[in-house]
Amino acid sequence: MIAHSIPGPAKRPALKLAAALLAVTLPITTLPLPALAAEDVTPARAAGVRKTVQDRAKPMLSRDPGGAASLLAGEAKKTSDPVLFIDAGEAYLAAGVAERDKAALEQAIEQASIGLDIAAFQQDPRCDPGWQHLDAGEFEREVSRGKQVIEDSEKAIADLDKPVEAEPPVEEPKKDKGTTPRDGRGLIAGGALATVVGVGGLAMIGAGLALSSKAQKDVDALDPSAIDYDAQFNDIDKKGKTANVVAYAGIGVAAVGLGVGIALLALGVKKRKAYRAEHGGSETARWNVAPALGYGYGGLTLGGRF
């Protein structure tokens, strides 16, 4: 039997093929995750790969949920891990709710649905036992989580699709029929009363000064040689002091009454004009002052129409 040797040049295609395969496999070793295609996928190996991805995505979830969702979705596609697909769905859901992004919410449903499909397939007895990402007791938890992602995403989409309801019109406060309109009447009435009191104070000043002057004249008219001079003097002096008290009291009453009254009247008239300008009606106010005289008294009367 003659043995034939393969010529040297014939070996070169095999070497080239080996070199090509080596060139293809070299970039795979630079990936951040270990490749599982060359060996069985077991729950333990899948958990190790999964944790690497989840640790990378975890710090991004709070500041950039959309970026975390993209990372998780990409790695889930590479590893076909149903847990990572559901993780990506949760991240897309967070991004969609935060940014009111309907597209992100639809991605959340899609990613979670893929994860549920893979989980359902791996629970089928016909599935290859060498391709399992989860232990048997873990499927129920992940399936429940995936369904919740889909339910929450659908609800968020429904909320976004709801028409924005117009704010109800602001109702003006109803006016009480039994109350006086706030048109300055109260201020004017109070100011008028205070002014009348102030005018009364002026009358007290006048009366006090008049009585004091009369007492002084009566003292001057007394006869110092009269027997009852002292008694008459004391009586007139007492009347003069009383007149002075009345005059001083009138000064205080007039100052307070006129000061407060005029201020209230001015404020009331101003408010009254503004009210009538808004609600209609005459803006004129009429005042009248008239003397009031009678037996034993005299003074002024103040009247007006507002």
C-alpha cells in the first residue's frame, strides 16, 4: 500500500482558514461580557454575565434611564437573557414616564414581551436543557415582573393619550343680597360722624372761651369793698376754671374728630367713585353744612348725599 503525502502548497488553504477564524474570534475576546455560545447556558453562568451588565446599568438608572435602557436592551439581545430584556423594559418605562415619551413606553412593552416569550419557551420541556438562563423557581418571579412592566407602560400610554381637560372657569364670589355693597358708604358714614364730633369739639372751644371771657368780665366788675367780695370772686373763678376745662376738652375732641373724620371721608369718597365707575351710577357727592340754633344752644349741622 502506497502512502501519499500532501504537498506543501496544499496545506496553505487550511492555514489561511485557521488564520481567518482566529481573526474573527479575536475581537470577541474584547467584549465586556464572556461569550456563552461555545458552551451550555446555565443559570449560574447567565447570572454572572447578567450581574456584570446590571452593575454597569445601575448608576445610570437615576440620572439617565434612557441610556440605561439602551445598554440593557443591547446586552439582552446579545445574550438572549429574559431577565435583561425585562430589566430593559423597566428602564424604558422609567424614561417614558419621566420624559412623557410614548415611544419609550412602547419600547418598554416590546422589551418586556420578548423577555416573557423567552421565559415561556425555556419553561417548555422541549427546550434544550443546555440553554437555560434561570432556575425553575425563578421563572414565576420574572414573569410577574415582566407583566407588571407591560401593564404599567400601557397605563402610562393611556394617560398620555387622554385629552387635556380645560381648567374650570373661576367663578366670581356671589354677593350676599342682605349685605351692604362695599362701595365706601361705611367709610363715608363713619367719617361724617367723626367730623360731626370734631365740629362739636370746635363748639366746645367756642363755648369755653366765651364763658371764660364772661367770667373775667364779671371779676373785673366786682366791688372789692363789698362784704361778700370773696364769695363772689370764688364763685366766678370756679365758673372760669370750668370754662377753661371745656375749651381744652374741645381742642382734643376737635383734633381727633376732624382728623379722623376728614381722612375717612376722603377714603370713602375715593372708594365710592371707584365703585360707581365700575358698576355704573353717578359719581357726584353732595355736602351741606348748616347752622343749628335754638334756645340755649348753637352749632352746625353736617349733611350730605353719597
